[in-house]
Amino acid sequence: MKFIFVICIVLIGCYSADNNNLSSYDLSKRSSKDIEVDTLSKIYVPNPTYDFGKIKVGSKVKHVFYVVNRSKVPLIIYNAATSCGCTVASVPRKPILYNQTDSITAVFSSAETGMQNKVISLSTNTNDSPKSLTLIGNVVK
């Protein structure tokens, strides 16, 4: 009885393996158009660092960074996180299309004296996310 059961299982396995016609699916016939290669965007920031020089304590510095989308995939900036509460950044609300430029406005409010290095981290749909923008300078009395 066990022998007949084993023979039945083997025959069913052979039958189903024959019906899985994998040879009819030829990968060589697929074109590159069938495979989406470029799924991430590419961000370019011409001047990612801004040196505001010397400013007096208590003053504000405003700077506009420009970003360019260098890919056919729309560039999305999800968020701009700053290294401290003294820096605020506004980002575009809409995706940036291919070869288009948009701006990110950063405002630094000086409260302490000394050399300052404030980083804005952009969360984007790119390989190099987060992308960093930097404000540097010296705050004096």
C-alpha cells in the first residue's frame, strides 16, 4: 500500500513539473523598456555652503539655496531637518521636474557668539539622501 502511495506521489510530481513550462518564458526577449532602471531622482546644489561672514549676536541671516533636478524622475524634498532650533528652512511643496530649479530658504537666528556651523539635512528621493546644506559664519558682540 505504501509503495502504491509513493508511486502516485512521484507520478503527480512528474506531471506537474512537466506542466510548469518555464522554457516558454525567455528572458532574452525582454527589452530594457520593460525594466525601470532609474527610479530615484538626482539632486544638484550649485552652492551647498553659505558663509555669512561676521554678524552681531541677535541678528538674523536669510539665504536662498537653489536645487536642480538632474534626472527625469521628479525630485521630491520630503523634509528639511536643521541641526538646532536657531535655524529654519522652507522647502518646495511640489516635486521639482527634470532640469527645473527651485529654492530652499534658510533663516539663521544668532543667539550665541562664536563660530557657527548650522546644517540643514534634506530628506529626498535620491541616492545621496539626506543632502546637506550648510550655513557658516562668526557671531560677534
